[in-house]
Amino acid sequence: GASPQVPCLCHGGSLPLLGTNRSVLFFGHRGFLGFRSLYLDEYRDRLFIGGKDVLYSLLLDGASADAKEVSWLGVGKAPGDLSSPLLSPQTDCANYVRVLHPYNRTHLLACGTGAFHPMCTFIYVGHRGEHTFSLDPARVETGRGRCPHEPSRAFASTVIGGELYSGLTADFLGRDAGVFRSMGTRSALRTEVDQRLLNDPKFVAAHLIPDNDDWDNDKAYFFFTEKVVEADSKEHAIFSRVGRVCVNDAGGQRVLVNKWSTFNKARLVCSVPGPGGIDTYFDELEDVFLLRTKDGKSPEIYALFSTVSHVFQGSAVCVYRMADIREVFNGPFAHRESPQHRWGAYEGRVPYPRPGVCPSKTTNQPRQQYSSTKDFPDEVLHFARAHPLMYKAVHPRHRRPLLVKTDLPHRLRQLVVDRVEAEDGHHDILFLGTDAGSVLKVVVTQKTSSAMTEEVILEELQVFKMPVSITQMEISVKRQTLYVGSSLAMAQVRLHQCESYGTACAECCLARDPYCAWDGTACTHYQPSGKRRHRRQDARHSNPVHPCLENLTGERLGEENSTFLECVPRSPQASVQWFVQRPPDEQRDEVKTDERILQTEHGLLFRKLHRHDAGIYYCKTLEHGFTQTVARISLEVIASEQLAHTFPRGRGDGLPHLLCPKPRLAPQAPKTWFKDIMHLISSQNLRQVEEYCAHLWCSSRSHHRKSKLAQAKLVLAGVDVAKKGRTAKAHSERNRVPRQAPAT
């Protein structure tokens, strides 16, 4: 029944998130959740959590007062003899909820370890709009083959058409591993106990992925690792696999009775190509995420791997296409004469119907109709039993990982992906949960005309204060929220916090976060359907110059504001150093970077300008011992009293006083820089600029006109004529003139 105690719903959890009010932590009413399962129900706008002896229902709007709880302590069968010598005194004999799936429109299916006697029941959650939550103790049944005996043993499951598909170890000793189907109205099915089918597997994920519009061709896919023994080695190796079964599999009539007759498996390869054809393999599958497409038949499969090498530790993310997976399952079967022989492609006759296909209208032939796997010839079932493995392996897109990390102090455990629309196309943002309670937010961009990618760690969010392993993550694109589970607590984290990237266009672009864009006044969440005219992003190149150049019209350059000095080396292998000379000194000092002055791959960013920043800046490149000056930029700070002298006021209107009543048209030469001036100042000051330029050009003396034009170039490029204040202005000398983009 419902407990009267109210769970704890607290903001924060760690200093970075607490300081930004970006996360919410849920600990349960005991202060320790014992989290083991999670179901995000966006249809009902609710979050269901399975923990230690308890289940919770939370509204997604964060109303903690409406959190509901169901206690599952001592319900169903009594625990067995816990004094068994197989159990240590430290054995945790609680009921951890490991299975939590939607079963129908009003109920969830929940299964728990039940003190090493797994049991399942149904939880009533009501219809949409209701917030009811109750357990029926009379409907508790065995969970063997549906739920693990232990709280931490790996397994995977999904509900398809009212039936539970599970990949797990079904006995207490951990020897009876298999793929099971239970519940529903049909007979239960499982894999045979045969190491050729499954050898000490660790199941990671299970998903329904349809082949086409014919429901009879629907298949359940299982992702797991298992041990293998190669012919030339006595040691066990770990391989990652993808296996599948037909949803309408009914087993055989005489062979494989109540056993899967359509089970096949193939190797998942995630490796980095090396010299001489020697690849570095990441074989330990950690997590799988399906990025669904509109039709649901061709999701992109993101898989997180780690290496089991003794040489180094690392993680990698590989992306697989369903077309490639189906091609492997439609390819040759693996075959070897004995364990002492190497694997080869089976070259004999493959019986019909092809082992692994589903009985359907798509696979039937005019004279050979099969409505059920029970109708399959015994020859087909014998072949399926002897040849479960496919010969070819499934390789990732571009045959290399999307991301490789070998320099992390922690291990990556969980993965979710969000495909984000940006100004320059879509970007895949990866959220990677670690075993230290943190989440890495990584964007992966495709390099131009190349299969190579570049990954950028946008943020590292310390979700939990304690170094606890993250065991499950779910993402709500609708709510722009990430749900992160650990044994300690459940966290709700916003996907982005654009305002933390600063108050300047350049800073917003340099962040490279596809969630965020400069809207003309602030760094805000980018909306693809938004109608703002001044949105600026550069997630792909991290170059604030071009996207923020037009935005320069809205910036206020001056002390306590910012500017950007551009310098891009001609060679990508060259290293860049910045030096500054402050007249009258002739000495050049290296620019010291800190939180205020940042060096990027495209130049030097001053987040806040100080008066002593004025000087001549030299951008030098070094490559193979050769040094050259690429750019020489003069940066000047103009004080407010200089502005007042430069722009004399008229009769109290704040506009330059015009000395001649009839301004002439500008000469032909200054038109190009006049456009630049118009481009560099805000739209509200355009009239002032026109009148001021007319004042400059109305003089009849050529040399006086030229000096005034030079003064206009010097001042208007970096001065706001409507306000007083110190203003920074950078102009280039030498043959190459870098364009500057201020970054306030």
C-alpha cells in the first residue's frame, strides 16, 4: 500500500549543478533509493522508479508533494532459507525491482529479486491524466526466467504484445543463461542450454525493431557479450554480439520443442584501424541506445564499448545501421568442423525456409506456405540449432568509432543520444554516464568532405557528490531533460544552460553547444522553428568571427566589454603564440592567458577589456623550428573624453554639429569603407553616421577631406557615437587584415 512518508526531492547534488540550479535529486523517503529500474512515461508525464523494496511514481513537472509510493516488502512468497552456505552474511536479501515496463494502457509490469526468489506483479497506474499508483498482492507470480536473482547481475528485457522477452541468467548459480519469452497466452520459449548458442553471456539491451510493415516479420534484438574460444588459443576472449528472434516464433513440432527456432547471432565490431591492418578492438559492450527514425524500421544503433586490454583502458562509441545488420543476418552462416578448426563460411546447401526467417507472407512461396515455425521441416530446425552464428561481422558506420576516449580517469558506463537541429545542420550530442557519478556531454561533428569526426566535451556534469556508478539514463527531448539513476539517488538534469556561456556572441559561439545560439541580445536555447533574425551559432568550426561579424552592430566595445583578434595559421600543424608590445617600450611580451583572455584556434578573445590591454599584438606561428609573424594588430583604447572631443555636440541633440548646410555626395573611393562602417555600428545610430559622414565630406579641401575620412575609419569602426565610455578598436596593419569580432 501507499506509505505515508513523503520522499525527499532536493535541488542540487553537487557544486556545479547546485550553483546553477540545474538539477533535482530524488533520494526516496529513507535517504537511500537503492535504484535499480526506471521507466519514463511521457504519455502520462510521469517517471516510475524501482528501488529497494519500493516503487515510486513522480510527476515530470517536479511536484514533489504529489510523489506516490508503493511498498513491495514481504509481498508474495516468503524468502527461502537464507542460512544456505551459498549465501554470505553480507548477502542483501531485499527485493530490488529490476523489471519495470508498460504492460497495457493501465498497468505496469514489475519484477523484483524477491530475496533470491524472483517474483513479478502488476502495478495499476490508471489512464492518462490520473495519478493513481497501487499494487495488487493477489497477482504476484514467479519471476524465474523473467528477472535476475541478484540486484546487480546483468540482464535485459522488453515487453512486446503483452509478452516479456528477457535475456538473463535464470538460476541462482548463474549457469542457466538464455533468451526467454514468457507471459501472454502462448507457450513459453527459451534458448537451449548450449554453449554454441550462448556462452556465459552478459546481456545489455533488448529492443523490438520491425523489418517492414508486415507484423509477422517483427524481430526482437538482443545485445550482449559472451566468451569465445578461438581454435589457436586456449584463453577465453570477449566478443560483443547482436542476436535476434522472430516475435511470432512458436518453436518446433518435433525438434526444438518450446525452444527458439529462429535464433541467430552476429559479432559487433568496434575497432580503430591501425598500421599494417592491426586494429585496436573495444570488445566489452557497456550500453546501447537506439536513435529512432520516423518509420521506426531503421533506427541508428549507438553502442558504448570498453576495452578489456591489459595494455590500456579506454572507451569507444560506434554507430551501426540496421541495413548493415540485416545484411549480415542475410549473409553466410559460420561453420567449423570441430573446435580445433577455424571458422569459415558455410558453403553447403542452406535449407528452405532459410533458418532465422519468420513465417510470413513475405517469406512464403506459392507452393510452400508456412503459417508457423511448427510447420518448418526438421531439416531447417536441425540446421538452425547447429549454425546459430553468422560468418560476417557487423561493422560500424565508416568502419571506425564515432568517438574514442582513452585519457579519462573513470570508466564510461551509460549512453543516451540526442540529435539536435542547428543552423548548420544536425549534430549528435552524446551524454555519457561514468562510474564516478558524472555525465560527459559531448558533441560529435563531421569534418568537411571526410569520414573523420571531431568530438568536443561541452560539459562534465558532476551529478552525484559521491563517486557512485551511473546505472541507467533516459532522455526526454520533449522536456529537454536527462534522467540519471544510481544506487544512491535519481537525478533530473537540464540538457543545457545556455546563459552560463557568457553575455557575448563570440562566447556563445565558442561554446560550440548546438543547443544554444546568440539571439542578438543573449545566449539562449536554439529553437529551429524560432523566428528570431539574429541567431548565431558555430558548433562545427568554433569560429566566432563570421557568425558574430554582423552581430558586431549590437555590441558595446569598451572597458569591461570584449573584442576578438583573429589569427588563423596557414598550416593546421603550426602552433600559435601571441605577443604584445606596449609603446613606448620596444620589448614584446608573450600574452598571458587566463579566464579573462582566452586563446582559441581562431584567435585571441578578450572577455573583458582593460585599459592596459592597448598595444600592438603579434600572432606568430611555429612549425618544424620555423617561426613567422602571421598577423600584426594594433589595439587602442579610447577614453570617454576623447570621444567627446571627436564628436562635438550640436544644439543639445547629441548629433555632430554640421558646418556646411549642403552636404555633397561622397566620393567614389570611400563607398566601400562607408558600407563597412554601416555594418559595424548599431542600427539605431545609422542617421548619426550619415550626418557625421556628410559633415566630414562637405569640406572642399582634398587633404582636409582625406584626414577626416581617415579619422572616420579610425573611430567609427569601434565607437558607439550614442553613448560615452571607453571603447576598444583594433585595426590591422601589414598585407593581411584579420577581421575582428567582439565577443561581449
